[in-house]
Amino acid sequence: MNSKLKLVIYAISAFLVFMLLTWILRLMAGKLPLEDGLWGVYKDSDLLLGLVVAAMITFSHYQKRKLK
């Protein structure tokens, strides 16, 4: 498999894990449903934060892999 494709899959996986953890934490805290949220779960800031976290984790993974 192409290394760039692996990085894209890694980034998508990191984003999905972040969003899943956000959903679980909101569910446990009793903060669902959100009135102005996407699907009643996520705010726009959650999506943006998820993208930033996924990008940082993917970049860190790429740098670590590049050093080996």
C-alpha cells in the first residue's frame, strides 16, 4: 500500500477515534443532545478541534516514521 494512503488512513482513524471519545464523554456527562450541534452531538468547534488533533497526531507519526 502507498505510504501516502497509509497516512491518510491514519489521519482518518485518529479523527474518528477523537470524535468517538468526544461522544462517549458527552454521553457519560449527560450533555446530550446539543440543540445546535451536528446530529445533536458535535459542535463546530469539536469538528475543528478533531481535525487539528488528527493533523498533529499524523504529523508526529510521520516524523517518527521518517526517523527510523
